[in-house]
Amino acid sequence: MTHRTVSDTGQRNEATHPSSAVVHFGAETPLLLEGGGQLAPWSIAYQTYGQLNAERSNAILICHALTGDQHVANVNPVTGKPGWWETMVGPGKPFDTNRFFIICSNVLGSCLGTTGPASINPATERPYALDFPVVTIRDMVNAQARLMDHLGIETIFCVAGGSMGGMQVLEWAASYPHRVFSAMPIATAAKHSAQNIAFHEVGRQAVMADPEWRKGRYLDEGTRPEKGLAVARMAAHITYLSEQALHRKFGRNFQDRMAPTFSFDADFEVESYLRYQGRTFVERFDANSYLFLTRAMDYFDLAKDHGGSLARAFSGSKTRFCVMSFTSDWLFPTRDSRAIVHALNAAGASVSFVEIETDKGHDAFLLELPDLFNTTRGFIDSAARAKGLTVNGVPTP
Amino acid sequence: MTFTTLQDDQYNARVDLHHLAAMVAEGSRVLDVGCGDGTLLRILAERRGADARGIELSQSGVNECVAKGLSVIQGDADSDLVFYPDQSFDYVILSQTLQAMNRPRDVVEHMLRIGRYAIVSFPNFGHWRIRLQLLFSGRMPVTKNLSYSWYETPNIHFCTIDDFTSLCKEIDAKIDDAVALDRFGIPVRTELPRSLWNFFGEQAVFVLSRENR
């Protein structure tokens, strides 16, 4: 993977010319959308790690979160930083690339090479912007299923992901139960809460209030709603942490000064940190993608799609589930995971559930936590034994 | 909901657990309520070929189980059994945990609803050594197997074998099998009349079902 400098054009290039493998689906193979209508032509960009075995039975699909991407375990072409789950994915890691074929694709509506609002609309030959259809979590999963078809993978050994990635995992298990041998929904929920919808709305309004947004046509007009998107990211970033973590990290410490300046400078470390988070985010993410993806999460309500019963979404499921939550996650609190577990119990499904003690908030699923690693390793290895997966003819330990 | 009465957690030394496992038919679906570190689940899976799942209250117990590849959820038997559908398991096991339940009667009734059989093992508070301790010292009994002082014990609902037998009657549970064990988990002399088990058994194992099924 070549290292690119962080630049305005870097992110835009990734939207239209990604540094990833891409499958193009032509006008004859449209993607039908949940909201009615269809997308054609459309593309899906993805990364893979490890080798697919001869039986095509060792594939693990990793689903990324809201502002994540397909670069799980390689240097990110936009930021130059390590992959977002390099701690979990690699040789000898819990998602062991020596034994498994790991796939991660950019979600539908995002901006790293899969079709989204920054892609060119063939009808106008301009970026879609708000002409892009409002897509859902189910649409994202259907797009991934088409990628699996293309790769010749019928049964996926494990579908795993956190946050919005966890929503995709649940949707996979409900929509394609026969194709999912095991599933790991982490720090997620079967429906987005009112509070979470509220935070997303604040973010969207911040983007749309930026005059540079130009009713979504900023790419045509050569502007960028950087201020609005940065504010959206700052607000969201607070929800990814916990009160304890913020206190431990920053307290009331001043930033490079001994006393307040009696101004609206970033006097406090926490202010400076949030401004930095906002600034770096706008360099790597498309503002319209942020609108569409937050909307997809808002619309997610798996029980509603199954007659109001979450258990019905999983009835008869043979998939082995491992649900994980984190004690200090207030965006997707443990009770959301517990609701999933109760539904799986009611459906008679095989489920493990671990709540991990940490003060690191929602973002804990991205961090190096021994309990997260040990649980993942134990679950994946036992599922591999149950499936009789072998590596070079040797059974899973 | 860890084991509170049996100190030895060595896989092979847990005679009582092997006894429990022997009561389970090969290849059954089993739910172990309060599965601790998962020792019984492992015995059930490895020796009885069971589809064995667990519920455990303590986070460390659950994490240990799942890291070992066992199918276990973090939950509270007092509040979470309600989410399991009727007759979804062949056996529901409550091993040495009955006395720590807030509502032991409700828990046993849920077990009978969820499983075809309920297997309950518990320490017998009617054992002669406990009776003598209370009689002579006039203080709450503390034994090798029940080692907590009264002010810190998680065991809030002790019962005797006779108490449990009468609970079974009250809730219309059929006793399919029962055995009294000594402190090592070995059955007490079976030629003893049942009325004496309450005196000589340090622990008991009951297999229950619903008569009308």
C-alpha cells in the first residue's frame, strides 16, 4: 500500500479511484434498495488479508463502523496511519490471517471507493451529492452479499464488527442466516436509540448549517463544509468516550498555558483535543457520506423489520453468536446488548455474552483490551473446531 | 454465582460434577445455571457429547468460559431465565447455587418450564454436623464446605433435604431421582432409608420433571 500525503484530493481520489480492489457492477446488475429504487452501476471496494482455503470455508467478514473503512490491517492510504483494527487482525492475532481469509469492504454510502454521494452519478456525470438514495444497513449488507457471491464464498465463517459494524453483523445474521456460521456483534444495538438519533441530528445540522455545504453541491462548487463537519465530529467524538476517560485524560488541565486567557481560545486540553479531532476528520471524510451513513444507523430497527419481535429476526438460526459490550459505553450501553442476547435466547440460538469492564467508553472496541482479545480468540477458535476447519490439514487447536 | 461450597476446582477432582454429568443422557441440550468457570460445561461437552450452554453472574467467570470457547452468557438466574422459551433444553442444571438465589422457588419453576428435566444440587443444612454446631455453639454454623460467616455469605436461602422435598410437592414437581452425597461428592450408603439422608447427606442432587408432561 503506497503512503499518500494527507490532502484534500487524497480523500476525493479514494472515493473515485481507491487504493483497494474494486468490484464494478454494471447497469445489468443493479442493487435493489430497501427504500425503493435501485443503484446501477455501482461499485464496492474491499481489502483482503490471508488466504482463502480450497473449501472456501475460512472467510471472516469484518464490518466497519460509521467513519471506518476497509483498511483494517494496512496503512491507511488517506491518513498514513495503521489500520483501524491492526490489534485484532494479523498473523497470530485473534482474527488470525495465518488461518483465516479476512475481508473488509467499504460500506455503501461511504467515501473510500464503494459507491456513495461523492461518487459520480452516471445520469449527470457529476457527484451524486443529495441525489444519492438514502441507503440502509440492510442495503449495505446486501451489497456485501453480492461481493461474497463474486468471491465465490457461500458460507462466511464469521461476520464481526463493532458499532455500526455490529448492526451489519446483526442484519447479516437475520437476512442471510444460512450464510453466517458465526457472528460477533460488538458494542452495538438492534435499534438506534432516540438519544443516538438526536446526536446524529446535531451532527447533520452542523454540516448543513455550514454555508460551504452549498446544499450538498460543495464538490461541484469547489468548497468544503469543513467547519460544520468538524463540529459534527467533535460532538460525536464526545459520545465515543466516557466521562471517566475524559477526566483521566484531560481533567481541567490547561493547554500550553498556566492560567485562563479570558477568551474563547482553546484554553483547556480537552478543547484543543476535540478541535484536533474535528480538524483531522474533515481531511479524511466526505461530509455528505456522513449525512447518509448517520441516517442509515438512525433507520436501523431490526425488530420492526420482523413484526416487532427481535426474537423472530433470529428464529431457527443455527449461527453461533458472541455478543460483547463495554461497561462505560453509554452510546451503545450493555442493556442494548442484553436485549439482543435475550432475543437470541428466546429464539433458541447459541449465544455467548461478555460485558467487558473498562472506562474507555464506546471506542473501547478499537483498543487493545485483553478481555476483548481473549474472548474473540476463544470464540473464534471454538467455532473453528465446531466447523472442523483445518489449516494445512491440521485441525484447529 | 460461583460455586460457594466446593473449594476444589480441579477438573478431575470434581467428583460431584461427574455425578451430575452422569445423570445427563448422551447428546442432550443442557443449560447450566450459575456455571462458574465452566468446569461442568466442559465435562458435559467432552464426556457426554452435550450441547452445553451456561449462564453466569460473575463477569470474570463468563470471560473465562468464553475464552475457553464455551457458550456462556453473563446474566442473573433470578431475572434472566424468563427469556428462555418453554422446553428449549433437555436438562437445566443448578449446581450448588440454589441457596444463593433471591427467589429459589421461582428459579426451580423456570427450570422445569425451560427443560424437560431440572437437576438441582445443594448443600444440606440438615446434616448432623451443622445441627450439632448450632446446638452446642449456639452460633451460625461454619463448616469446611460452608466457610462463610453469616454477615458475608452469599448463601441467603439455605434449606435441608426435607425442605426441598416439600418444595417439590408444593410446586407439583415430580422427583425422578434423588441422591445424597457426602462431602467428597460420593453417594451416602444407599441402603439407608431416605428419612436418614437429611441427617447424613452433606449435599443432595435431585432430578425433577413435570408430572403432567
